[in-house]
Amino acid sequence: MSAPCVFHCLNTRLADEWLKTCREYLGYVRRPFQSIPLCQLWKCNQSNWAAAYTEWGVLQFYVGVVTAIIMAVMRGLDWKDRHDHKHEKHHGEHHHEDHKEADIINIGIDVVVRILVCYILAHLSWFAVVRKNGCFCCILACCECPPVLLLWGVLSIIWGVLGMLDSVQDLNNDCTFCIIGTIVQAVYCIILLYMGFCCLKLWIQHGSEIIPPVIQGKGPNGDIVGAAQIL
């Protein structure tokens, strides 16, 4: 029997369930490519699409970390170019040093925030796709059903294609670090394409349904507060 479509409203148990998977997902992050080697991950035929999505998500996280570091270096070089020739003329040496320290701190904070966001997004997408077999949350409500896998897959592919087009436009830049950033962005977009492909394969495995047979509503404690059958 097909799985129902469940709408969660203010369901804190779902958030607790996600938090309890932190140790499990950190295990995948610390030891990537244990279930599927990297050389096999690029193939379009996999025996376990859930494991493939997990490994692609971990790779997405690491590429996101590299991107955050490259962006920090680019910001640092840009700041250096803008301030090297005018700090003594306009601000004085002491003020320049204070401003330099503040910028370095801001760049460091930005890197940490970007890495944390990369991890949270990777963990959330794994939980939604692999653990919940399709789940999409929007602030106070979540929709849980296999057709959401189709949504995840299509959005991931669209983001990947748009990102690839954007990275190609940046190839005209003569900045060395900018070119490196463009290459990393292209790799990130390829990962998104593969993740979208994995989602579509998982959706097919769950029956390729677009409209679920039953819709349920669950309240804050996870109790069913309403249900409807779709003919």
C-alpha cells in the first residue's frame, strides 16, 4: 500500500528525530565513501540509491567548505588591494591596523557561518530524502510523502543547471582565485545534478506517485488530527 501524505504542524518530535541523527550523519561526514567508493559514485546505475544520495550529500558539504575558504581568500585579497595604497593617507597607521583586525575577524566569522550552513543543509536534505523518504519543511509545517522526492530532485537539477550557467559566465575573469572559485562552483553544480538524479531514482523506487492516496494531518504531539482519502 502506498504511503500517505502527512502534514506536520508544529511537530517538535520531527525536529527531535532530526537532532538524534546528528551522530549518525557526522559518521558519514568523518568517513565518506564507505558504502560506495568515489570512483563508483559517478555511475548512473547504483544498487542503493539512498546510499548514493548520502555520499553525494557528504561530498556536497566538503565542496561547500572549500568554496567558503576560497571566498574568504578572495575577500582578503580584495580588502588588501583596496587598502594597501591609502591607509596612511586617509586613516593613519594605528587606525588601519584596527580596521585590518576587524576585517580579518569578520572574514573568519563568515567562513564559520558558511561551513555551519553547509553542514545543516546537507544533514537536513539527507534526513528529508533518506530517513523520511521525502520531506519538505517550511518554518512551522512539514509535508512528508514520497512525491516530495520528485520535488527535491527537480529543484536540485534546476539549481545545478542554473549554477553551471552562472559559472560559465565567470570564466572571462582574469583573477586566478576567481577562476578557481568558478571551477569549484562548477563541481558543486555537478554534485547537485547527481543528487537530483538520485532523488528521482528514489521517487521511482517508491512508486512514481505524484498524488498520494491519503492525506493526513498531525498536530504538535504527532497525533493524527485529520485525514482524507483522494479518489
